[in-house]
Amino acid sequence: MSVRPYRDIQRRASRQIHVGRVPVGGDAPITVQTMTNTPTADVAATVAQIRRAEAAGADIVRVSCPDEASSAALRHIVPQVSVPIVADIHFHYRRAIEAAENGAACLRINPGNIGSAERVREVVKAAKDHGCSMRIGVNAGSLEKHLLEKYGEPCPEAMVESALDHARILEDNDFFEFKISVKASDVFLAVAAYQGLADACDYPLHLGITEAGAQRVGTVKSSIGMGMLLWSGIGDTIRVSLSAPPEEEVKVGFDILKSLNLRHRGVNVISCPSCARQQFDVIETVKVLEDRLAHITTPMTVSVIGCVVNGPGEARETDIGITGGGNGTHMVYIAGQPHHRLKQADVVDHMVELIEQKAAELEAEKTASKNGAATAAAE
């Protein structure tokens, strides 16, 4: 029995595939993806952007391959990055084959849109030959004409039918290493489509609210839509679609997963909105603190509360906490317990020092545990 059953999320059972070395589905952690917006043929710019996404924690990065120069560039991009690369393919089957040959770990493609059965067979053969998985990517804005005529408009039923039609083409070619997405910019439509698809198949699902908008609005829409699905156990990999740099998409993706206790990376700062009771500038402190802690990947929870009303209670549940006190004297908590007072000192500098020290301790413990397990296994 769970100690806190109200926090439990029972993930939907799905089969597992691989995007390069990264497992997706089954019991694998929910992965975070993003997509580059540089011209893919500009190798230097694309590699630089992928590396920024990697630094933010991206597990998988997608690049668009609209032309031969783009698919050819993969040969030079893939060796320079650590994350597996998904090639985004629309309509032209040759781009898919070239992408597979040039190092893509996955092809984002709709089999029904690339031509004859023979062309589909060629793409599947290239994927099998080069160890590529695929993603069937259904979008409400580009549904097939016959489905729009059948249903009258983009709707959940049309999107699910489109996804299953494309899946059937791959299944008929004895190919099952794929995941599916049914994205829409309308939160209601996307959520209903994913719920229908989750009931209709056991393939891994790639979640997203497409064309969600600028950073603030897009974050809200994505959090509502994907949060509802993830909370109900649906979703194996996610991409937050923002009109913002790719690394910002990754940060929001991890924040969504952290909020649902599904994935932990870096420092989770719990802070109050501040009020007249605050004994230091909470808003500015948190802003600077998050920037200063961006390099830490060790999972950790930190509380920054401006006064003693909620401060001690919040600190009790965190690794490190600070609560504002009178006369410039604040209380610092370690592992939930009062530890020492901080008087007339820089809050940010002090907290960063403590957090970096704690992160180093946790990483050392993790390394020692791994080494101990390896030694025991070897004996």
C-alpha cells in the first residue's frame, strides 16, 4: 500500500520501443523532447542548438528534413551530439530513407502520406536496416481529406482513425517499433483524441499540444492538456511546443513532470508569492537563485519563504529551506530541521553554497552506491 495514495499515478501499460539508446514506453521514464528551429543544413547552428537542449536535459531532439541538404546534414550533426535525433519527414519518402542512412534514430512520418505501398516498404526496410524507430504524427490541422469529409471537421474520432490507419500500414509491413501522437492546438480536442487512442492500442504515446503559442500562454495550455493526460497515466514521451527557444521547451517539460512526481531533474524551488510580511525580497531572490542553480541536475527540493507563517512547515518537507525572520535574521533548515541562523548576509550566495554542497554529497553517495553494487555483482 502506498503511504500517500492520493499522489499515485498508474501509468497506462504500453509496449516499449527505442529511440536510439533511449527507451520509450513500458516502464521507462517519461522522456522530454524538443525540436530545433535552425535550418538543418546549417550544421554548426543546428549542433549548437541541440547542445543547448542537451544541457537543459533533453532526452531526444527532432530536426526537420524538408530537403536533401537537410537529410544529408544529419551525417555531420549526429556524431557531434549525445541525444538521439528524430528526423521530421513530410511526404517525400526519399528524405526518410536518407535520414535513416545518415544516422537518424527515429523517423517522424505518416506512412499514408508518402506514396505507394512500394515506397512505404522501402522506408520500412531502411528503418529496419539502420535500427530506426518511427513516430506516426497525426495533427488536427492536416487530417486526410476523406476523414474530414466523413466527420465534417477535425474531431477525436477522426484523429484516432487516422492514427490507426497509419499504424496498420506499418503493421502490415511487419514493423512495430513506433510510437504515435495525435496533436491539436485545441486542448479539449487533443486530450480527447489521446484518451481515445490510449484505449484503442498499446503503442507508446508521444504527448503534445501543438502550436500552443508563446512561452507564457503555451506553457499554460501545455500544462493543462498534458497534465490532465499524464495525471491519468497516459503518455510516454512529451514535447512542449512553444514559440520560444528549444531549451525553454525542455525546462517546461521537466517542470510539468516534476509537478506530477513523474520525473525529477535539478532543483525544485518552492517559494511563496510574497506579501507585506516578507522579511527579504522573495521574488528577486527566487529569480536569481533559479538562474544560479540552473547547472545542477541532482534532484533536490528547496523552499524559499518570506516569513514564519508557512516557512517552517514548508521547510520541513524540503532538503534545504530558508524562512524570513525579523531584524534581518533568517532561519536556515537542513533536511527539514532548523539548522542555523543567517543574519545580515546575502541569501542567494548562502543558499547556492549550501545547495551545491548538498548536490555534491548526494552525487558522491550515488557513485558510492553504484560502485558498491558493481563490486558485489563481481564477487
